[in-house]
Amino acid sequence: MTPEKPFYLYFATGATHAPHHSPKSYIEKYKGKFAQGWDKVREETLARQKKLGVVPENTVLAPKPEAIKNWDDLTADEKRLFERQMEVFAGFAEHTDYEIGRLVAALEERGELENTIFLYIVGDNGSSAEGGMIGMFNENTYFNGVQETLDMQLDKIDKLGTEETYNHFAAGWAVAGNTPFTWTKQVASNFGGTRNGMVMHWPKGIQAKNEVRSQFHHVIDVAPTVYECVGVPAPRVVNGIEQRPIEGVSMKYSFDNATAADIRKTQYFEMIGNRAIYHEGWFAGTIHKAPWEAKPRRPLTEDIWELYNVNEDFSQAKNVAAENPGKLEELKKKFMDEAVKYNVLPIDDRGIERLDPAIAGRPDLMNGKTSLTLYEGATGIPENAFINIKNTSLTITAQVDVKANTNGVIVCQGGDFGGWTFYVLDGKPAYSYNWVGLETFTVTSNTKLLPGKHTLRFDFAYEGGRGAGGIASIFIDDKKVAEGKIEKTNANTFGIDESADVGVDENTPVYPPYKGKEKFTGKIEKVVISTRS
């Protein structure tokens, strides 16, 4: 509507975050390209980085984490699976680059590229090792603490990269993706978990071309850079709410001065107890928990800190804590000072369980309610905006008006990779629980619904604990018509991007056999979901 005004675009592709999905043509381009394995890929990558000048010539490969096997020690099946995982990932990455290229081309066609400040951050943190030692075809298993096997994944190897998987690669590839560092995403105490490449492009505003800048900066410095470039101040008040001061600093000073002294001298890092501090060329950090480890290695107060002189040791390959105890203590104190200043404390080292607001101890939209009333047309409800039915007994009561041989979903939550659904198929009420995409438990009535109004009720008597099973019962007008055992349930989540729906099953189906018949053909007056301890 106002093409003469400057525009702002935040373009976040979701790549290359799991799931690793890509058109098949992109995946197949990389067939055989990773047969050399992750150890050799790390060596090849570091050589290219040096040639491009993005790392110092004296950079050495930091050691892999001890848990990551050498490629040469893997079995033939492991190599076959892992090779395919990386082919899919590479296709995903190239496909993303292609789409970003379309954005650049569009700006160029419109004559806007020369005067557009283009900041391209590659990645959102380090490459992710949440796939563990063998990867996974369904990341929802990770979020629910369920371990996949090699055979499970080999059965799905031809489906990797398609909508039939929610796939992730093995941690060995994550380490290779973070060359030349040791660690990965989640490990905020190592540059492998935090350091990203960034491209700055602004022909009308930056005189230097095709140069590298090595000043130390953090993602919070992006906004101040944009503000300074366009010549506007950060807002002090938004919609009547006073804003906290911007904590970052502008990077504009470095645009045309490759040797300018760093403005940012200090930066703290913390995630799930993995914490670190950078200060004037020194870096101190502690590995509290690896991404594939179920529990922290030790209590927070007993963590072992490492120290690196990153002015001389780009890849953090040489821990110099023993030689510099005074410097280490100075930086540990510096971390606590920053942690107090920027509200890092108290440090919470819990992981997956923090997905559950009740366990995490944070407010949620349901505010502790034990009953939710829904109506037909309520669809796309995110998990954290829906009543929490995990690890508890529950009752679902639906008032419906049906025809003969009615089909369709009454209410459901989740999808292919985990969830539950209360539905009618060929006139018979049924309930199916999809346990993290690995097993499905179904209870079906032998009694068909007669045309007219009915009260359908599903009752689940939970056995207790986390992720346990229970007895499921279905009632038509208060008459029990089915009973069965649901052996297991999702302890933590039904999926990152699935939803709860009334009258239909959007996105992927919780129960694939009703695909094509998932839209309810009768009328749903209302649905009440109640939980009980």
C-alpha cells in the first residue's frame, strides 16, 4: 500500500532445523557425497574455511566429544543410514539457499538490492545433536524420552526427507556441521553451540566488498546495527509500555574498518546449565550436560570449568585452565556478575520436562483449569493453549447429532508422530492413541450409532506416573460399548507443530486409516474435556 516507504522483512525459514525435509531432486544430488564420513568431512571443511579466510590459518580441529564414534569404527548398516541422513540434510540446506536466492533476485529486479541492508545469519545456533548417536525418524521420540533403534530407522530410510518422517541426523554430523569446534547446539559453553556465520550486504552503505570481519559480536547486536544504519532510535515506549533498554551494540563501526577494535568486550551464555563467559579474548565455560544425555553430569555447584584463550586458539582446542587458575576464577566471577545483571539466575538445568508448564512451574493459558468446553470449528489449537491431558485420567463428553454410518473426528490432538483421536468410523465410535509414532492403541465400539442425537463419552483411567497407560472405555448414552488397554502414553508432548481440532483432523492424521473420512459428517453440539488426578 505504501511502496515508497522503506520496508522491514524478517525471514526465518526454519532450516536447517529438524525435521530435515527437502524435494527429492535436491536430496538425490548428494547421493554418495558423504561416504567419506564425518571425520573426513570435518577435515575437508576446515581446509575450505582456511582457504576462504573465515578462520585463522593456525586453527586446528578441536577433538570430537568422546561419545561420538570414529566413522571407520561404524558398521555397514550404520554408515548406510548416516550417509543418507546427511544427504537429506545437505539437500535441505541447498534448497534453503535457493529460496533465499529468489528473495535476493526479487530485490534486485525491483531495484532495491543496492540500498537494502541485508543481514543473513546462517543457522540459529550450532548444528543440532538432539538426534543422539543414531539420529531418529521421528523427533517426537526425543521429546518424550523414547529411544529409537537402528532397525527402526533402517525401515524408514527411504522415507527420510518426506512428510512421512520427522527426521533428524546423528550427532556425529552435528559435530561435523560445527567444524572446527567440539560441541553443538544446546551447549552454550562452546562456540560450536553458538557461533554462526553472518553475511552483511549493503552496497550503498558499505564500501568494503568480499571481506571478512572478525570482531566479537552477539545476535543481540543485530537490532542496534539496523537502528544505526537507518538513523532511527530504539523505541522507548511501545503501545504505552516502557521498554527495557537495548542491550546490544551496533556493528556499523566495523563495516569499513576491518581492524577496528571490538566494541563488545563481554558476553555471557547459558542454556540448560551449560554456561560460559567471553571477556576480552578469553572464554571460560562448563559442560553441564550433552544434548544426548538424559541427566546433567553433576550438580551445578560441582561443574568443572574450562578456559581458552580464543585470541590464539580459535577452535577452543586447548584447555588452559590448569595454567591460568587466577584468570579462570576471574571469569567465573564475571559470569555471575553478568548473570545477576541480565536476570540469568536462577539457573534451571531441567530439559524436556520444562515443556510441561505444570512441571516447569510457569503460568499457562489454562491456568490450572481441569475442564475445557469446545465447539465445532475449533481447529488449529496449539498444545500449550489446550487443556493438558498428559499423565492424568480424563473424560471426553460429546453431544452429537448423526446420520446413518456417520464418519469423522469428534476431537483430536497431535498427528502422525504422536497424538490421540476420538472419532466415529462407519457409524462406530472409536478412540485411537498414537504413541510417538511407534505404536497405536485403538478401542472400538461394536455398536453402531442410530441416526439422531447422542451423548458419546470416552473415559480414561490412568495408571499413574509419567508416560504410563490405562483403561479406556467408550459409552453411548451412558451405556458402555467398548473397553480396552492403552499401554503407553506421551509423557511430555504431542508434537511441535501439530494442533488440537474439533470435527476434523488437520495437518497429519493421528490415525491414518480414517484418512479421507476425517471430517465429521454429523453435527457436534459441544465437546467437554475434563481431567482428574
